[in-house]
Amino acid sequence: MRVVGIGQCSWDYLAVVDSFPASDSKAEVSEWQEQGGGPVATALVALARLGITADFHGVVGDDREGAKIRESLHSEGIDISGLVTRNMALSQKAFIAIERKSAKRTIFWERPSGAPLLPVELPEALLADCCFLLLDGLMSETSLFAAKKARSLGIPVMLDAGKVRPGMLKIARSCDYLVASEQFALDLGWAGDPAAFQPQAKRLGAPVVTITLGERGSVTYRDSEIICLPAFPVEARDTTGAGDVFHGAYAYGLLRGLDLRDTIRFASAAAAMKCRMIGGRAGIPDQAQALGFLAENKCSISFPD
């Protein structure tokens, strides 16, 4: 199995503080971390740890952060031959302040200064032997191009929708799975009632729409069906990257033939486990660890042979 991902990659600087400081004050940092980040990039790391071959296509600059992003993906076994380096450009980076007691975080980020990836920069054999395409829609022209090409070849497409951005809704209509954050749903009028949001979910165009709600679980829409599943309780240290890991594990469940409910449960377990560690990638489990966690939570999932 080979999954292709197109989208963002970042280098994250993380700091744990007892509480967020008031303006014009100071806060002592109890722990520093540096890790790779970005929606599609982190989702592919989750897939790689679960045993799936992954290719990443995106953009970095020729700076310190760009080199670290490359190494962080390469070290996970991800093919980065499609990761383009822009000369004299800055890579995307973020500073993330994490509140110790709540595990909530505030993200300050800088977008890359290099031009976004263009369709002509994708390899001719982009989707050869590909079984799944994962997008975050940040490079809208290239994302839409790849989604349409994948759909024409019968390759499933998933869009990780963090918020409603220009071109995002158009990409959604070319996807099989839309797995979106609560912020994306709020942008479209979500008010907390799953039944009331169902017409809007249908209008998005993707046959399956999942809205992630953090510690409140998720809501999934498929045809006339609404699937509401809780999150797994954990002693969370940091929620950074939880949604990205959810996306990667969701794709894994689908690829391994799980039904939709078990796919969501598996993704929820992987995301919850990630939250026990600082940073978006340190806590990502492999399959055995995820299944063990599910068993501990009295949730039995069996992958088809």
C-alpha cells in the first residue's frame, strides 16, 4: 500500500508553561521541544508508523527549518523526493505554548515565503501504485488537480479541512472523505446539534463527512446516517497534532478494511494516545500499541485478513 500526501509541513517549537501569561509579563518554560509538524506531513508519519508506505509532496525553504523538516520525514521512512526546496525562502514554522494543567495550546505560526507547489511540479507518475490520496487543501490549485486525477483513477481521496479557506469547498466536492475540524464546521454554521448540521454536511459533496470535536469525540455523516462516537479519556499533556494523527489513522483503518465505525474508533484511539506526549509526533503509536490501548478501553477491533 502506498499513500500520497500533498500539503503543509512545518517545524514546531514547543514550550510548556504553567499558565498562559498576561500581556507584558513573563512565564517560565518547564519543557522545550522541537518536532516536525503540519497536517498532511504528520498524518503521513502516523501512516508510516502503522506500516504504510507514504510519499510527501510539499514545499520548504533552504533554511535551517527546511533541513529539519526533511530529516524528520526521511527518518520516518517517508519518500520526500516530491518535497521541493525553494531557494532564498523560509520554511513554515510555529511556536506553540502549551498550558500544563489543561494541555491546551496556543499556536503562533509563520507561513512559508516560497511559492506554493504547482500542478506542473508534481511527477508524472504521482498516482502510480497509489491506493489513497491525502490532502489538506492549503495549496488549492494543486490539491484540486490531484483530487480530480485521483477520482478519475478510482483512488479514494481524503481532505483534512482545518477551516474554510479559498477553494476548500470546491476541493471537498472532489473527495470521498472530508474529515474536518470543529472550526471548519463552525465556519459553516455548526451550532452543536448533529442533526441540524446534516443538510450542510450533505451539501459539502463528499460521501462521508466527519467532524472532530476534540475531547467531545466526533460526528460522522454518511447518506442519512449520523454516527456520534466519544473520544477516549487520557491524561493529556498536549493536543498539538491530534487531528493530524486522527486523519492518518482514519486513512489506515479504511485501507485495512475496517468498517466506518471501527475506523473512527481506531483513529480516535491513535489521536488520544498522541495527546499523552508533547508535540505532534512523539506519541504516535504503531498498530500493536493502538490495539493494546483499545483493548484496555474495552473496545475490540479486528483487522480483516
